[in-house]
Amino acid sequence: MRTVFLPNDFSHKSENAMKYAADMFHNEPIHYVLIHSYDIPYQPNEVIISSILETLKEDVDRNLLKQEEILKSYFRNEANVITKRVGVGSVVDMINYNEDMNPDFVVMGTRGTRQSASGYLIGSNTLQVLKSVDVPVLAIPENCRYSKLKQIVFGSDMKAIAHDVIKPLTLMLERTDADLTVVHVGDISAESKNNTLHELKSLLGERLTSFVQVASTNIDEELRRMARENDADLLVLVDRKRNFLQRLFHKSVTRKMGWKTEIPMLVLHE
């Protein structure tokens, strides 16, 4: 049984991410783990802290129980299992603390605090998870509904990639009839291109339907453009020791990037 972590802050975007996950994995039993983290407001008096903590815990437990019922309402598989995990700290802390549950995916909603001409920016919590955990992360934009994937765009740096790293993408391909377009932004020699495509073909098979090379240094803009032009319903990126995402989601880049809200993103980690 696969395990899917669902970070939940009791918002509409979290509920939407839960529904997306339940719809995507509807044909197999899944162990869903609802995760909520919270901070304790600073108080100089230990008695006050204890009282606040007790009240917070009661509110969190009550709200998480509501989210559990909402998640159950999305199920089409009676074999699904739900576990709840609550703790003080960040979402990243909670995910890492529970890694012994061996999650296959983290599925979480994303919504920026402001809009650009292209859509919402990625929210800070989602960004921290993308950059700080080793589990494959599916970031689901607010109001995005799951439908069987038809077009997947894979942003590749054309470097060697291990089978276990790319395995979550092969899982996505196995459960759909989606075409896969590999996009490389930047220069690459003909030899490196042929070697990498041969390797990707051995990993992904005939599902790799096309390759596009874009001669540009604007990785974020070109990936967004290719996703839009291919009418993609999933964008896949591989983060190699955080370097790629650190560049891609640097504040100056994020401000101008504004990933379109209708495109979910799967981030794999080397």
C-alpha cells in the first residue's frame, strides 16, 4: 500500500489537494497521512503557555477530524486508510519527523499571497517543502481539479538520472496515456543529447514522445512557456541537491515567474 502525506492547514487549497490525491489514486488502496503543524505564540508566563497550548491542541484536533471526514467523502476505495499526525513546528519538520512511514508522495496545495499576470505565485510553505524534503512532492494549485493526464512536460538538465529518482514519473505514466515531452533549456552538445535521450528512453520507454531544446538562459520563463504551449497538465522537475530549485525559486525569479495556477508540479529529488 502506497503512503501519501497530505499537509493540511484547514484551508480550501488543502481540501482541494486532498481531493486531487483521492481522485488520482482512486483505483488503488492508499494510506493517507493528514499532517498539521502549528506554532505556539510567545508568552513569558509558563502557565499561560500551558493554557494556550491546550486550547490550540483542542482546536487542531477538532479541525483535523473535520478534514478527515472531508477526505473520506472523496474516497472511491474502501480499502483506504487514514492516519493523523500533529506537531509543533514547521511543515517541513513534521514531514521529516515522520519519514519512517516511508511516504511515496507529499501532495499539498499551493496558493501565493499575491497575483501576477500569469497567475498565483508559489506560497512560502510549499516552497519550503519543495526545497527541504527528499520525498517526491506534488504541488496542486488552488482550484485545480484532477483529470486523467494527457500531456506531461519534463524539464530536464540532460544529466544522468537514477531509476529510483525518476520512478514517481514512471508511476504517473503507467496510470495514464499521457504523452511526455522532455524540455531542455540551454546549450547541449549533440553527443550529450543523444546519450541522455538514449538513457531516458531506457527509463521511460516509448512514452517519451518528443524532445525540445530551447537556447535560452531563462529557465523559468521557457519551462512555463513550453508547459503552456503543450497544454500540459503536469510539469515535472528534478532537484539535484537543491541547486536547481534554489536558482529556479530564488526570490527575484519567483516574483516574475508566477506559475500558472492550473498546472500541477511534481518535484523529484536526487
